[in-house]
Amino acid sequence: MRTTRRTLALSAALAAMLSCALPARAAPPIVAGALTNTPPMLSYAADGTTLQGVIVDLAAEMSKRLGREIQFKSMPFPGLLPAMQSKQIEITFTLMNDTAERQKVVDFVDYYNFGTKLLVHKGNPDRITGLESLCGKTAATVQGSTQVALVDEASAKCTAAGKAAITNLQFAQPADARLQVQNGRAAVFLGNSPVMVHLARTAGDGKVFDVVAGVEYQPVPVGIAVAKDNRALRDALQKTLASMIADGSYRRILEKHGVESGAVSAATINAGH
């Protein structure tokens, strides 16, 4: 009996030692669907493999505070919400406007304020001054984006006034849509304001594009989308973002990339209308 007790005690001690020696199991990552060609918000560095930008830096800081790494999965914009519904991703952390229509499917933790600007060829050869000047011309948009409806609404106004409709070319990737302006197939590309400004300043050392000055449309919050049945994750993301806003780390990240003009003052849920 004494031998049996001694054996059990040694086994227990050995098990305790082994459990202490084993590293703690890391929490599983949060897989985030995203567009990965939207500088300065999220894009690949020159090496073609390293992601960089505002969203990357925000996600890195949030990961530290959550104790779970946010990992990005590149995919076309139209596939983001279906991928969440099929559980391929947990969240989207990209340039997705928080709209009432999308709130029927997901919840948003709003992290930035965007508008839509018009990107044109350098020198604005088609003399675009706003949506009303697009009648009879061609616009490029991203499939599934709110800009698609914006162009369609402007086109309806053109035809109602007896003018030619706007041709709306839609693409899965923003880079393909922007290329239409560069090669002259489209007069304008409609995209999120900080990205358009960044492209006008940097593409070809500022010699490829211009942004139409003085006009901006659809001022709406941009959010991290989370499935409606995943409130725990939604609330954790909101709490983490709120702590970053409170201690100034959120704004410092935006200032690093020169996009602080769209900063939010609070981490809201479903603030879009």
C-alpha cells in the first residue's frame, strides 16, 4: 500500500512538473478578410509579401490588447460577407462602409470616417467636376461597394434630364478599376477618400492621377464587420478600440500615415445609416 501511494505521489508530481514545463497554448488567431491593395490603409510592401498600412498597424495594437492575433486573408470585396457567413473568416477589417443595408447581415465596430472622392487621369482631361458632369461618360467602381449605387443614382438623374446615361464598369479589385482611368477606358474611378488622395500623390511620383477638388460624397463610418451571432468578439473589439482612442495610440497610428482627418472620437457600433 505504501509503495502504491508513493508511486501515485511521484506520478502526480511528475505530471505537475510536465504541465509547468509545457508552454501555454496560444489563443487561435482572428481571421480577417480584407482587400490588400488599398494604400495607405492596407497593401503589400515592395517585397510583395509584407502587409503594411493603417489597418495593419491598428490590428497589431488590437492584437496585443486582445491576446489574439488578427491575421489577414486577402479576398475580393464581393466575397467578404459570404466568406463570413460560411465561417471562412471571423471578421472583415477593410474598407467596408457601415450601412443600414449591411447591418441586416453583420454588426460593425466603426473605426474610421470615409467619404467618396473622384480619381481622374492627371490633368483631368475629361473635365470632371462632380457626378453631374459624368453624363455620357464611363465610371469605374468596385463590385459590391456603395459607390456602385452612387454612380447608378447619378446615371438615373442624367437620363431623367434627357442626357446620356453613365456607363458603370465594375471590377472585383480596386487596382483593376483604377487601371481603367489610367488607360483611358474610364473617365473616373470612385473610391474611398484617403486612398484616392494617397494615389494622386504617389502613383508615378504624382504624375498619373488627380483627385477632383472640392467634392466628396457619402460621408459614412467604416467598420470592422462581425457576424451578428458573435457578440462577444464584437464587444471585445469595441472595448479594445475604445482603449486605444482613450490613450492616444489610435490617433498616433493615423497621424503616422497622414490620415488623421477621418479619426473617430468614440468606438461606436452600427453608427452608419
